[in-house]
Amino acid sequence: MNYLLFDNNTWNNLLPLTYTRPVSEIRIGILTIKQKWDKFLNSNSSFLTKDYLKEKYVSKYEDENVLINSSVIPNENLLEKITSLQTNQLLEKNGLAIAIKLKKDFAKNFDFNNIKFSSKIEYQNDISIINNTWDIFSKNEVEIKNDFLLLTKGRKSAQISETNTVFEPENIFIEKGAKVECSILNPKGGYIYIGVDAEIMEAVVVRGSLAMCEHSVLKIGAKIYGATTVGPHSKIGGEVNNCVIIGYSSKAHDGFLGNSVLGEWCNLGADTNNSNLKNNYAEVRLWDYATERFAKTGLQFCGLIMGDHSKCGINTMFNTGTVVGVSANIFGSGFPRNIIPSFSWGGASGFKEYKLDKVFEVAEKVMSRRDIIFNEKEKNILKHIFEITQKYRIKN
């Protein structure tokens, strides 16, 4: 069976993170949503996403296809219902399309706003959905547990060095090639997963759940707690609480990052700090691209959401509930505003437009350090984002 993960209106809710990727490429727990589905389905699914992303995130069709909502997190019961679908049959939950089985011609012309089906099944169990950017760190504890159990079932962890102080070793799993020395590992009822060739340097303290993906690094003396995910090829230092770093990003120095999500190719300068709690302890509102208004999160703790390729200089200070778009460059003293448009250059004293040729120049240098080519597909995606986000820069 062929599987495609389709984006619906949730894609808009998850901006700016989804400007550069389908919803299913968001990481939560240890794996991306796509990787979770591929594990459950024992398949290599493809994407149904925005037109400008399709050159990089392609769609593959066969005679029979099952289309799955990319914002839905898989589980065993859901898997059983999806794999038993008949052609033109829709699985839904309270009006939300979860999955539909279609022939090739119908799959190619699929429109989630106008789904045609012969019959439908109402899913009776609970489902987990990533519907907003803050869901990513809010649900990270549960997803680290689920992914940990999925990835380690029937397997044996590598040996933990005796130089470490370890609590609950049964809830710690170290993959081949990982290095951990002279640190404190305390899952505290959660799970710690250290991926292939990841490294925890000396004097790091981990308390609670942690997911480290392949080739990620925790720098000397880092303090990590509150269900944190460090995506592949990321370097993290300082104090980090309940954050998700999707991958290929750096917060390598001292400073606090809490209740936040960083995309790929981001860099936080030394001693960058974000606030995750308002002085009056009020509910945090976060900029919502879908409504172009500030949305209630229902959270007292909510920090920074930063899109791909964005950077900030040393000693940058972010207000509670700040949203930074794609390829922004923030620097200078004071607190910049809590919505920073894509391709903006500046800080608290004001922003100007970050020119595309400079964006491309930096992206090429940064990606080459990880032996990844900044190709025409990447350029075309950033060009399109530059165009569709221009209205936000004009207003500012």
C-alpha cells in the first residue's frame, strides 16, 4: 500500500515553522511525524503539501493510496483502522478527516476541503493532533515516551560509562557511537534517549525526559530539563527547559531557552535569553499567521517560536511569546517586538528588509558546514517565502 501525508489548514496554524516544510516534517518527541508514521506503517510515505514545497517534498502515487492527515500522531489502534479502510472510505473524528483510501486519479486530484467518499467511519478513540506551534513543546513529554518505547523495544542500550551519575538506568537508552562522560542523567520518571554518535560533554545535568538525535551535542555544563528534544546535528549549551530544536541549529553558549521551538539552521548568540513567563503571570498570547492576530495559548509558560534560517546576536533578549519568521537576523540591545517578520534585519530600534542575495550567501555557508548543499530547490522555497511574507515587512 502507498501512503501520503496530506497537509490541511493546520499548516497555516503552524507557521512560521511550516513555511519551509510540510506539517509531517515537524519533530516532536524523538522522531518527526513522518518518521513516526513510517515506523508504524513499515513504509516510506510521501507528501501532499503546498505547491511551492512539492519540488523538495514530492508526492508518489500508486494504484491504491491511503492519504493520512499529517497533523495526526499515530498509535496502534489508529493504525488498525487506517489499514482496514476500503476504497473511497473516509476515517474521521468529529468532522476532522484522519485518512481516506483512494485510487490514483482521485488521489492526484485530492482536495481536503472537498473530500469525496462513498462511506465514512467515525473513529471512537482519542487522537493526538499537532494543531498549534505551542503543541510541539506542550506534548513533547508524551511523545518522547512514545518514541522511546517504539525505538527501543526488544533492543539493548549501549553501556553507560561509570564516570556518570545515573538514576533509573532502565529508562535510559544510548545508541551506538554516543558519548556520555562525567554527567548526571536523571529521567525522573521520564525517558532519556541519546542517539547515534551524539555527545554529552562533561558536567552536563539532565533532569526529566530528553531526546538527543543523531550527531547532536550538549556542551560542557549544560542544564537540560522539562522534556527537551535536541534534533540532529544541533549543539546546545546553557539552560534549556521544555524545548524542541527540530535540527541543524545551535544554542551553543550560556543563556536560557524555555518552552520554545527552533526550526532548522537557527543560531542563538552567546547569552541569548528568552522569557517564558509574563511578569503578571497572565496567559500568553502568540502571533497566529492564520488569523493575523494574537491567539490565546491557554498557557502560562510560552517562550520563543523561531522559523528556519533565523539568527540572533549575543545578549539578545526575547519577550514572552515571541514569534520569529524565516531568515530573520536580530541583534542589538533591548527587547525586540514579539512578532518579527521573515527576512527582517535589526532589533529593538527597528528592522529593515534582509535582502535575498545576503540570505542565500549565509544559508550556503551555514549548510556547507554540515556538508549539505544549498541547492536550487532550497533557493526557490526561500524566494517564495520572501514574496508571500512581504506584506508583514511593509507594515513594519
